Amino acid sequence: MPKPGILASKFIVPFTLFHLAILVFRGASERRHFEIFVILTLGYLVFTAVAFLLDARSLIFPRFILDENIGFHADRARGPFLQAVANGVSLNLLGILALALSDKRRTAVLVLWLSLPVAILATMTRAVWISFVVSTVVVGFRLTKRRLQCACIGLVVAGFLAGLAIGVNNSSLKATLWDRTGERGPVDVRVAVYDAGWAMFREQPLTGWPAASMYDELARRMEGYHLRTFYVHNTYLALLVEFGVPGLAIYAILFFNLFRLARRGVAAESEPVASLRKVWPILLMVYLFNAFFVDMAYQFVIGLMFTVAGILCASEAAA
């Protein structure tokens, strides 16, 4: 049985938000409120990440973001989530949502999109970089707007050039980027964790390991590695270790049904919802890709995804 906190973050809160979204976001006015929330949250996260990259620490609020004694990745732009991957995935998802939902606020979204590559770069997370580049290009073609396609491709190129220019002019940042790009240490540790996790799964492939002893057992098998905490660093392997094959099968069924929300909606569906339905598979793929490298227990990311799923269901129910 999962711990109460994990049970709430992974199951109770997401499904509560999903059903609340179905009840709340039935009209255009309510969806505009969600659009404003997306833009404001994206703006805050972008500002915080860029301020961190430029070492403007006095502009970062709340101050606990800079506290090295809590959370992880204090040397990266981790935002209020206190974890760089959570911040990077949130930036990626919110950027796609802002682009899909924006109707009357295109100027604000354009400014944020121009800054987004720098914010993504500041997370110093390779999986986030890759998912952002690929998803940005795919979004342009998915929304089938010629100008948007050019803008998305141009954004990726401009982001690369901006990062290159910053790196050339800032020797400290250049060294950091080079270290993150070629760093082998985290890869070696993860391979060792994957080997230990896979061995645990093979011992109990159907029932899995109890949550109370799973991570202690993982730490025992990782003897010689001095880490603060031990995680599987792969959502799918974590499911196999904790819940066995049935757990991963249920997860696959869940995402199969989530992908079905991308099918064509009702004829009278508004343009923002129709655009949201088009980018929905991209949102899911960003989530699933990053899940290969972390255990996706990020409350904000999960809550955001299930809220969007509820909005898509609400549009069908309202019709």
C-alpha cells in the first residue's frame, strides 16, 4: 500500500482535478480563466528560470527556491518545484498549452515563447532539452498553420543560437553547459539503478515489492553509491518494481484512453478546444518521454495533465 502522501499525489489529487475540470470548464468563459492561469504561470516560471541563469538571484521569489538544503538540483533552474526536471517539463507543457489556447493574448504568448528556450536551457536537463526541441517542431506542424510552423522552427534555431552566444560570452555558463552535455556520472548511476531495479522486478514480477521496503531494498543493492536518496529514475521500471506487470498494464490502459481524447470532437467545438485536442498527443508524449528518465511523481505536472484531460471531456459533455 503506497504511503498517504504518494497515494494523494499520484491518485487522489489527479482524479479529483480531472472530475472537477469536467464540472467547471464547460464554457468559453471558464476556459479563458484557465488560459490566463497558463500564461501567468508560464510567465512566472520563465522569469524565474532566466533570472537564475543570469545569476540575478535577488529577483527570484519565493526565496526557498535558492535554499540548497531542501529539494534537488540547487545548481539548476528548478523553480518552486525544487526539481529541475519537474520545472522543465512544466515549462514545456505550459508553453504548448499557451500556444494552443491563446486567442486574444498572442502578444503575451509570443514574448513568452521567445524567452522559453532560454528558460528550458537553464534547467540543465538533457531529456527536457530533447523533448522541448522535438515537441516545438511537431506542434508547428500539428496546428497546421504555415506561419506557426516557421515560428516554431525559428524558435528552436534562435534558442540554440542564444544559448551558444550566452555560452561564448560567459565562460562559467559555457563550462556548465559543456559539463552537462558530456557528463557521464549520472548516466552510470542510472544504469546501475536500472540493473538493480530490473533484478528486483524479476524476483517478484507479478506482485511487486511493498512500497515500505522497496526503496530500502534498492538502496541495499546500490551499495557503494553514496546518494541522498535512491529512486528508480524510470516511471515504467518503478511501476514494474512496485506493482509488477499488472501495474504497468493498468498504466498502459490509462494512457491508451487518454490518447483517445485526441480524436475529433463535436462539430460545434470552439477553436481553442479544437487546437487543444490537436496538441493533446504531444503533451502526452512529452510526459511519457521524460518518464523514461525520472519517476513522474510531480504533483503539478500530473495535476495539469489531468485538468487538461478534464477540459477535453467537459467540451464533449457540454455538447
